[in-house]
Amino acid sequence: MLLNLAQSRRALFFGGKGGVGKTSVASTTALAAARAGRRVLIVSTDPAHNLGHLWQRSIGADIVELRENLYGTEIDPEATVEEHLAAVGETLYSVMPENLRGEVKRHLELSRQAPGTHEAAILERIADLLVLGLRDFDLVVFDTAPSGHTARLMALPEIMNSWVEGLLRNRQKSEKFAAAVRGLEHDTNRDHLVETRGQDPLIERDLRIRRILLRRQSRFETLRDTLRDASLVSFVIVTNAERMPVLESAQLYDQLKTAGVNVGGLVVNRRSPADAGEFLAGRRELEASALELMTSELKALPSTELPLLPGELMGEQAIGKFADLLA
Ligand SMILES: Nc1ncnc2c1ncn2[C@@H]1O[C@H](COP(=O)(O)OP(=O)(O)O)[C@@H](O)[C@H]1O
Ligand SMILES: [Mg+2]
């Protein structure tokens, strides 16, 4: 199932409850695809990165080569927010008059703390990496943050629309302020603005900002459309055969379905062996009853079981051995 998806799609997302093995399974799939000759980029979107830990090297925000055909990067949320605000600030400073610099600065400071800013910034980075990945790589593997965070990220256009709308609204307030400063009565009626374009510098600016923001909005709409294209992108839910991860997987499945994202498969990781003594055999039975809790939709997904490993999964060799099990 995993090799199939890695062969047939251009981008795969791995998601699930914290600690179930998202990073391990994403890296294993990425390595298997790289071995098969695909040029693969693995992207960690989880602020609690453990990609570098797994590969036993520091990764970070730049794309680094992990081995032949395999590259990795970790999204740094703080740095991404700063970059995002710097870009927004540059745009605002370039279009706002000198006397509103203080307003812009205050807007940016508020934005830093505003709900949604983090996600907007991470989304923007995901959008960039997806575009770059589709251009320069055969496959992009996203190792995502625990379910709730990722499901929200997938509910894209709404978050972005309100972000852009907020900017437009704030900008309108600034516009009124500017008008007041200049003692002008500024008519914000759109039709009027378009008609009188080219005559009033305020109107010129208004249209410029609007264009920039709308371009931004359309970028996120493109991202949403890509994420919803099942021939390009698929989501793999990773779980353990335990009650809580199984229940959370059902929730994640529903959220992804609502967001219109194709779910291509389910991985049940860390399955206890039946033939390694009474203790683990007992665990295995318990796991079977946890798996019974799966919804019919989860049960209907193509699935793969991966065994509980006796040792720690770390380093290319160990990942490679795990990848052998996918064949
Ligand atoms: N099949 C497995 N058998 C044993 N340990 C595993 C297995 N899969 C993952 N692990 C270990 O479990 C821990 C969590 O895995 P990780 O992939 O980091 O989860 P997540 O990314 O979902 O938080 C890591 O220490 C990893 O080495
Ligand atoms: Mg992880």
C-alpha cells in the first residue's frame, strides 16, 4: 500500500496522534521511494521535530541531502512567522504613506500574537515547499504534527480568507485614518474607486494593496485545489492498535474528508508479534480488540501493519531495514 502510494502520487501526508510513529513511517516510505529511484523531499511540519533525531543529524530550515535521492527539511514556526511578517510588512510599508508607519508597525506587532498567524505562516511555507517539491522532486513526503493541528491546516481557504479579510479590514481603517489626517472625505465605495482610479493616490494605493492581498488569497486557493487533487496528493493515517489512537484516527479521517483530502491508506504501527512469548501474545489480543473500534470507513481503507521493533528505530540502516518490510 505505502509503496503503491509513493509510486502513484506526487505528495503524501502522514498524520495521526502524537507518538504513533508518523516520523518513522514517513521516513521509511520516503527512503523506500528514494531507493526505487524517485527523487524525494521529506518535510517535517511538526514544531516538535524529530526528523533530525531519527536521521541522526541536524536538519533545520534549509533543505539538506540525507542520502542519494532523498532530501529533508524542517519547518521552523518561529522563523516562518518572522519571515511571513517581514514580507507582509515590506508590502505594507511600500504601499502606505510615511505618516502611517507607526500604524503598520502596530498592526504587525498585533499580528504576531493574533490567532491564526502561526498557522498562516506554516501554511505559507507548506504551500511554497509543495510548489518547490512538485517542481524539483518526484515525491514530497510531509511528516505532520499531531492530528488536530494538521486537520486545521488542511481546512485551508477559510483560515486564509479570514486572514486576508482581516488585513483588508485593518487597511481600510488605516485608510480612513489617513483620510482624516489629510482632511479628506474618502469614499470607500468600490465602484467609485475603480472609476476614479488613477486620480487619487489613496485610491491607487487601495487597489495595489487589494491586488497584493488577492494574489495571496489565490495562492492559497491553488494550494487547496492541489491538496484536494487525489491523483496528486494523498493522506496516510498512522495509528497504533490502541484505543485512543484508533479513536483519534476516526476523527482525523472525518476532518480530512470534510476538507476534501483523499485518504489513501492506514498504517497500524507497532503491532506486537504473536510468536514472541505469552506477554506479547496477550498484548496482541488486546490490540485486536482496539482495532475493532475502528469505524467502517477506517476498516475499508487499504492498510499496512508494521511490527513493534525490538530496538530503537534510528539512523539510515535501521530505517532501511524497516523499509524492507514494506515490500
Ligand atoms: N514499529 C516500531 N517499533 C518500535 N518503536 C517504534 C516503532 N515505530 C516508532 N517507534 C519509536 O516510537 C517513538 C515515536 O515514533 P515517531 O515516529 O517519532 O512518532 P511521531 O512522529 O508520530 O511522534 C520513536 O522513539 C520511534 O523510534
Ligand atoms: Mg514526529
